[in-house]
Amino acid sequence: MFVVVTFSFSVKERRGVTCRNIEVKFFEDELIKVPADEIIRLIKLADHEIIGKELKKINADIIEREVEKHQAILNAEVYKITTKDSVSYSGIVGIIVKHRMPVVRIMSSSGSYYLDENSEKIPVSSGYTAKVLVSTGYFDENFAKEQLLPFILYIRDNEFWNAQIEQVHIEESGDIILTPLIGDHLIELGNLENYEEKLLNMRAFYNQVIAKNNWNKYKRISLKYKDQVIAKMR
């Protein structure tokens, strides 16, 4: 009987608990994070009376939908908890935010943004940066999503090329120039046709020629022509 009475009293005491604070939680391994104060701003945009409002009257679904409108955010989950100090109860509205994962930073003639692996745009922000492969040059958003992105994902998923390529540049002619991290040379890929075969040829050239010579001996290495690797020395 004692337990039942005490429990009932606690429930009654907590019925009018109001939100006194908002807390934001992120996943630690994410490449980008929208600043917590921006998340809180979005929460208050969804419910401008949230501070001081009864927890039971706060609509978590509305808040989640508002926060998920941000292009950098993939998913948001709102929870409500009650805490008690020695005097009274108080409420907290928390939110766990899952961000989109950028795979390339686009800096083209038609705009600057990130893309995730599903072709979703992520805006550039002073509040976060992501250390990902950079693509520059002359191309539009359709090219970035439909042609460039599959190539970027191929590089990302290949252990060697992911460690070797730091920039992809598209010239006005449509030719692709790759900038490697190791070696003072540029790689002329040509267009994106048969890029897997071209990179296999380049890998063979690395193993059979460059590894036995000076990595800085060559200025440009062209893969534009089928089954050929043409190297221009300094």
C-alpha cells in the first residue's frame, strides 16, 4: 500500500511540469554538425512558446518536421524528460540530430555546396566544414548529381584512390583533371567514360614506372586515350 500511494503522488506532482531547458545531442562520428544554437532556433520556430510550456502539450512531431527541413539534417528525434531537485520538478525537451554525410564539396561555376551519396544537397555554412574530396570547375548541378557523383563514390570506395585523390577539376571542355596527394603531377582523365579502366591503367603505371623513379619526375600523366598512359616529364 505504501508503494502505491507514493507512486500516485509522484505522478500527480509531475502533471504540470513545464519545459525549462532544451538540450541538443549529436552523433560523435559525423563529418558535419549544425551548431546547437541553430537547432534550438529551429525548435523555437516550431513552437515559440516552448520554454515554460507544459511538457504534455509540446508536439514532438511538429518540432521534428521543422528541424528536418534543414538540408544538412537527415533525421531528428525529440524526447521529453522530467528531472527533480530537492524542491521541485522541471522539464527538458531534448533532440537527437542525425546529419547527412557529405561525400564531396562542390565548388563549380553554378554554385557551392556539398553532396551526399544520395545526391542530396547540403548547404555550405560557416558553422561547419567537412574534410571531403573537392570538385571544382565548369559544370552544372545535373552533371554533379548524375555523372560526377558516381565517379566520386567510386574513388571513395577504393582504398588506394580515396587516399590518393584530393581534387577533381572539370575543365570547360569537359575533360577531368585529378590532383593527387602524393606526387607533383596532374592526371588527365579525359571524360568520364570508362573511368574504371583508366584508373586501373594509372595504378599499373604507378606500380611499374613511378614507384621505381622519382614521384616528382612527371608533370602531367594522360589517360585520355584507350589503353594508353602518356606521361610528360618536367
